[in-house]
Amino acid sequence: MYSETVMDHFSNPRNAGDIADADGIGEVGNPVCGDMMTFYIKVKDDRLIDVKFKTFGCVAAIAVSSMVSEMAKGKTIEEAKAITKKAVAEALKGLPKEKMHCSNLGAKALGEAIKDYEEKKTWKTKICNE
Amino acid sequence: MKRVYMDHAAATPVRKQVIEAMLPYFDEDFGNPSAVYDIGSKIREVIEEQRGSVARLIGAESDEIIFTSSGAEANNLAIKGVALAWQKKGKHIIVSAIEHHSVINSARFLERMDFEVTFLPVDKHGLVDPERLSSAITPETILVSIMHANNEIGTIEPISELSAICRERGVIFHTDAVATVGNIPVDVNELDVDLLSISGASLGAPKGIGALYFRDNLRLMPLIHGGIQERGRRGGTENVPGIVGLGKASELAEKELPDKVSRVQELRDLLIAGVHERIEQIRYTGHPEKRLPGHASFCIAAIEGEALLFMLNQEGIYANTGSACASKALKISPVLVAIGIPPDLAQGSIVFTMSSSNNLEEIEYVLEKLPLAVDKLRSLSPVWRRKRAS
């Protein structure tokens, strides 16, 4: 059912946990639907120096989160924004068809965390300028 | 790796004695039972002997048993076969909301054929209320189908009470006994049912064989039209090895049942007590007492069942779940919905079904590994942190 890469990321999730002083937090899904992901990012010089996640969900959801965190860590904001669902699924050597939409939310959650970071940054800049 | 199999509701291993009994009917005694020469008529006699063994297990007469391909076919034949044969009398049928897909979807099929179907709700333990059944019956009602026990939550329904109501009102009563036959004593006269479904796969017989009990020549429309096999009620050359397998498994089940019930019940109680001791925030599903002896089912907060099954799988433990993510349709088990489990909690469903092949050491192994798997998934879960904080 699942590729070896999926099972590896599920059994040994990379970057699981949270970041207490995160620069951005993104959350998608909800437990009622079956999957919920929260991404935490730490940014320095426009680069994601740390990425962590917490996920409620199936094997695919956990593996997707782990893979996204690995793909994003060390990337610039622009590079991280370019991570797509498709790229995540490919890096995992495929996901079952029925899991493509509901469980492949990692890139979206990361995108939300980046958005959160950017909004906070704009807000901070505004305050300083005033 | 160690293998602890606790999903006996999904499939049971075929017993060695059962396989041995079946073997000659693949090659040596391969004849078509409908043939008139001796190698055919000999097989006919074998089939009738097996019919007797299946009948004895449930207190029936041998001419009240129809062999089918599965429990699902037995359910289809009972529901559609009765509805089609009795539709001149009325076009209303009643089934419970927690029936197996083969009953629910047969009823839905009849809805499309202009029958009216009532899906009876159940209480928080999964029990059908006799009074509720009584008030659902109308002069148009021809059939009621309520399962003997539910294999997702283990609850055993008060069948004799429900069938008495139907008997009094002249309504045919069917029960899907796939989860009970071979697991608890089942007697068609005590239950006073008109039809009862059996599956080989949950009885130590192979997959691909089942049976339907039908009382006293009850009128049934065949679903498989063909020759006069099963006295015209089901066409198609008989699955002779399968029938022999079901016969042998029934014979063994009858002998071993009393010992099995007390043995698996003890294991189940140890598992339930151990799980409650070791894991916080869980809900036990199904009825606490009126339940299958080898059945333990829970919903574990803040985690998802499919992930838990895979984690247990890596430790060699095999169980089941009603989680949406584990179903191809990506829907939460309708049974958990029917007993009012909130959808987020239902995601954490896990079901263990035991048999006499399980032992104490295996229970201890599960009690060691399950809490570790739950802890690991909870450590990953954003919902768990919130639950603890609140």
C-alpha cells in the first residue's frame, strides 16, 4: 500500500515537535476530517533555519509532514514556497491515490507558516517605522 | 518476528483438520454432485452430511441450510430473496443502522426498487430497542433484519426479544450471525429467527463459503438462477471442498465452543483492564457486558487509527480500526457514528478480536507495545497537547 520511503518517514519522522519561539506557525485541516498539521518555522536572513511539525493523521499524513520539513529546512523563503504537493508525493515515491488530497497537506501547512511569518514581519516593520 | 494476530473478525486461519478434510475433494473425489454415476452421487451424499454438521451447530434441520459463497451472499439472499418473494404482501423492510455493508447495501438496493426501508437507530452501546422496533413495524412490513452481534463494537443484540415482536406481528425475521456462530452458542430455535447468515471465513473454514439458514421452506426468490442445486434456491455447481471445510469447521466449533468462550473472555478482560490502566483518555466502545467474549474495542483520543495499526504492524501485532483514513471510501465507520462517538474520537478507533489460538503471553505483549505506539503518535499530535492543556 505505501512505498518504503513513506514507511521510513512514518516510522522515523524527521523534525517532529514544535518551536517555542517560532517566527511563523501554520495550521491546516482538523481532526474531524482525519488530518491536521501544524508547521513551525524559524527564519534567519530569509532562510528557514529550522522547521518542525506536529501531525494528527494517518501514515501518509505523518510521512508527508516529515518529508516537507526535510525538503524545506535550509531553503530560502522563495525556494520553500515553491515546494508543491506533487513534489512531496514524488519525493515519497508515490502516495495512494485516495490519500493524495486529504493527507498531502504538508506543503500547504508550510505555506501557511511562511505567510504567518511574512505577516508578522510586515507588522513589525510598520510598528518600527511609526 | 513475533506475530500476534487479533483480527479474527476479519479472517480466521483454516484449521489443519479442516484442510485435511477438504483435500480429497480437489482431485480424488472431484466429481460433479449432480452427475448420476457413482463418483457424482457419492459427492452428493458428502454434501448432505456437511449440511447436517452446519445445521447441528445452530440447532437447525439439515434441509434448512443453503450453502452460499459467503456471509455477504447469505445476507443478500435473505434480504433480497425475501423482499422479492413477499413483495405482494408489502414493501417495507426494517434493518438496524449498524448492519454489515451487505445488509445495508441490499436494503439500499431495494429502496431503488421502490421498497421502503427503515434504518433503526441504536443506543450508545449499539443496542436496538425492542419498543422502537415494535413502533417501526407497519402493516406493509415484510422483513426485519437485525444482526446477532456487531463485529466492530462487539455488542450482542437481544435477538429473541426482537424476533418475538416480529413473530407476533407476522413479520419475517433475519439475523446476520457471522460474528457469533462459532464464538458464542447460537440456536435458531432459542433465537426464534426465520433466517440466519453464517460465514466460513470467521469460523475456521476457508473464504468463499457461507450458509443461510431458512426456516420451514420459507419462500425465497433465488438470486443465482441456474440448475436445481440447493433445491433450486441457488444455482451453480457446488463448492464441494468449501462445503466440506465449512462442515468440518462447524463440527469442531460445536465441540470446542464452551472451552473457547471462557478462555477468550478471560484474555479479553485482561486486555481491557490492562489498556485502561496504561492509556489515559480512551473510550471503550460497545456494550460492557452484552458483548462477544473475544472482542475488545476502543477509541483513543488525539491519534488516528490507521497510523496506530501500522505502528502495531511493525511490532507484529494485527488489529482493526473504524477510522476514516483506513477505509477506501475515507468515511468513518457508520457503526461508530450510530453509537454517537464524536468524529475526531472515532478516528482513534481500534478493535481487537481474539480466538482460542491467542494466549496470555500475547496479551502481555500487546499491553507492552500498544501504550508505546499510542505515546509515540500522541507526541506527534497537535491535538494531544491541546487536550492535556484543557
